[in-house]
Amino acid sequence: MIWPPQSPDCNPIELLWDELDRRVRKTKAANINQLWKNLKVVWESIPAETLEELTSRMPRICQAVINAKRGSFEESRI
């Protein structure tokens, strides 16, 4: 697969950061120390199956980026 250069959409870690962000936001930390603790707990709780699911989406996402010709796209529509 040829990946478009300079496309953060084609970096699988971005999917993981998004997943981590969604999960951490649900924890409602009261302060920065609690946020760091929650972040560590959530990070360690993400199962391998979730990582596999995220990476399995990459070919579809990369193709959508190519098709969009540097324009925007919504993953739900691909």
C-alpha cells in the first residue's frame, strides 16, 4: 500500500489516542494528579483486541485519504 505523505489520518497511533481520549474523558478527573492516574489506568486497560480493531481499519482509512485527494472525509462513510 502506498501511503500519502504527511497524513496524520494514516498514522494508527492517532486512532489509539482518540480511543484513549474518549475513555479518559469518561473518568471525570477532579485535578491534574487524578487525570494522570486515570490516564495510566485507562491506558493499561485497553485490551489487545481493541488495538487489533483499530489497526484493521487502517487500509480503509488510507484509501479514503487517497480518494479524498487531501480533502476531508468521514470514516463512517467509508
